[in-house]
Amino acid sequence: MSKGIKIVTIGGGSSYTPELIEGFIKRYDELPVRELWLVDIEAGKEKLEIVGNLAKRMVAKAGVPMEIHLTLDRREALKGADFVTTQFRVGLLDARAKDERIPLKYNVIGQETNGPGGLFKGLRTIPIILDICKDIEELCPNAWLINFTNPAGMVTEAVLRHSNIKKVVGLCNVPIGMRMGIAKALKVEPERVHVDFAGLNHMVYGLNVYLDGVSVMDQVIEAMADPENAMTMKNISGLSWEPDFIKGVGVIPCGYHRYYYKTGEMLEEEHEKAAAEGTRAEVVQALEKDLFELYKDPNLDIKPPQLEKRGGAYYSDAACNLINSIYNDKRDIQPVNTRNNGAIASIEDDSAVEVNCIITKEGPKPIAVGDLPVAVRGLVQQIKSFERVAAEAAVTGDYKKAVLALTINPLVQSDKLAKQIVDEMLEAHKEHLPQFFKKVEA
Ligand code: G6P
């Protein structure tokens, strides 16, 4: 890697790409990205060109010798890559809108990565990521796969269990956002705050918080119980926590936990929002339209601040810090999705977990936390079962497994309901779920 790094970004036409470019520019001195290949599919061609041209302008303005390549040929791009990042959305935002709208008809949470929406996003995504894994094996076997594609936990689980790729890390911006939110509540700089993260993707808890090396957990729990500090992200309602619950549970939940601990209120809000302004995907569709209009401006050569209206804040920090630490063997601590290897005692060793790791050139080394507190252990295990069964359904196209996965999911209250939702969503997403519609040979 001494001659500089080759990075391939699959789903390069994403509106988030300028985040990534900004991150690589900022770190160029220690992370010399020589080639960045942005890859997309035919349907994303126009977006790829717009975003790619903005990327080229950003790099030119920064004066760094990073070549930006745009292509629809994934295999061509992958040859000899050092890192492959994935950030694609099968079926684009239209598919996400269906994931959000259809469950609501059944009075069930409709969300990008949780409940039926999460299941179907996984069913659409996993076969594609496994195809990418095969290409990586053949064309750049030494590359690290850094996955951002949601549902990131389920996708990491699928890669670990159903591909030959071992060098995979799943990434999310939620832990960074939590650390920032905690620092804000403590009124200190985030650099002084350390959080012991453990759990699963979008189901991660802060088990302990340290300020300058001293535990301040009691103070943070107290702060989180105050509605003023209800941490959330742009895409999730900031409904405040019941103070007695937060004080009782004794760990810090992430924004997504609201779907599980406040299901009724979140559902009510989703219904209201869907009727008033549209579901999150529909809001994001409008936001994206505006963003791409901005990106087209030939005078724009920085990441526009409007991108901050999306939920992916700090996404570039998460990705670039991880790549930087692997490349430079920094051995710093970052929360990532990786093979558990015994770090969380209540989860199988070979399952994907989101946990603090020491990031080395050989990859993330998870830091042991022992058992999760009994108050949260059951939910985490239940979601892990959901993720595993869902990944199996995605790989095999086994209808029964899809129904089972959704029945296990705590956001769906009955097997009959699960089946009804699966039936309607399979039909709605038919074109992206060929594994469920295989013709039986006569
Ligand atoms: C957060 C989550 C991501 C998710 C995003 C949605 O960043 O961690 O996994 O994709 O929010 O944001 P959006 O603006 O698309 O609703």
C-alpha cells in the first residue's frame, strides 16, 4: 500500500459521497488515497455523474493528487483495491418508502432498519453484498470491506456467515452521535469523553461513560433523564425518555431504542408524520432533489451544509477514521460491527456485534465487556436471532424463514400479522427479491 491507497465506493452516486470526499481530503497527509473509484448502476448513472463531478471539484480545490474515477463497471473498479466501501440502496428511496408505508397499514412501525422495513431491506441487500464479496475474493482478495449499507448489523452477520470474506467491518455513525450528545449534555469537548459501547447495530448501548478517565455514568444517566438532553438524530423523533426508565435501566440507549421502549408513541408519531409531511423516505426524496440541484452547480467545490439535514452526520468521520486506523495501524479504540469473538458473553462468538474495538492493521480486536446487563440482554439476543434468521431467509429465499424472522421481531405482535405483512411486502418488492420467486422446474 506504500504507493498510495485505492478505494472503491459502491453506491458512489449517493448524496452522502461528498462527506466521504471531505473526510479523505482532510486526512490526505496520513491517508494518501491515490485513486477513489465511485461505482454505481445504470439507474444511478445521472446521480453518479453529478456527485462525481462535485467530488472532482472538491479534490481540485483542496489541491490533493487524488484521482476520482466514475464507473458503472464494478468488476473493473475492484481490481487491486485496498478498501471497498459499500453504501448502496437496492431499489433506491422508492423501496424505502414502501418499507415505511406498508407496515403502517397494519399499525406496525415502518422504519428503514427496524421491524418489517429492516427485514425487507436486508432481504433485498444481502444477495447483492454476497455477490460483491465474490468479486472481492476474485479481484482484490486483500481488500477490507467497509460496509455502511443498511441494515448494517444484519449485512455484517450475513457476510461473516455466508461468504468467504473475513476482512469485513460494518460501520455506523450512531456511536459517534451518542458520544457527541453525551459531551454536549456534560458541556465538555467530545475528545474528553470515552464511552464503552456494546450491543448490536442500531441497538447499541453506552455501558459506561468516562470523562478524562473517571466514570461519570451517574451524572450522564441523570442528564439523559432530562428531556432537554433527549439525544437523537435527524431521522428519529426526539421523544424524551421516561426518567424512571432511564435511571432504572442504568445504561444509555441509542436513538433507535425508542422503537422498542416507546413503540406506541413512536407509532402514533409515524402515523401523524406520514399523513402530514410523508414518511422519512418521502421527506428524504425531497431533500435529495434539492441536494442534487446544489451539487450540479459548477461553482460548488465544498460539501454543502444542507447535507447536514440527513441522518448520516459524522458518517465520513466513522469511515475515514476506521480506514486511517487500519492503514496506519493506529491501535485506537472505535466502535464497529465485527465478529464477536467472545467480547459480549451473551452473544455467540461467530455473530456480528457492535462493540468497541482496538483498530489495527489486522483489523478490529473487540474489547471484552462480559455479559450485558440482564435488563437489556434479552432484547439484544432477540434482535440477534431476528438478524440471523432474516439473513438465512435472504440467502435461501425461504418464505417460512422470512415469516419466522418477522414473528421473532418484537415490533410485530403475531405470526398471522407477520405473514400478512411479509406477503404484501414480498409482492411490493418482487423485482428486487428474485430469490423468493424462483420458478420450480417441471
Ligand atoms: C443514521 C443511521 C443510518 C441511517 C440514517 C438515515 O445515520 O445511522 O443508518 O441510514 O440515519 O438518515 P436519512 O436522512 O436517510 O433518514
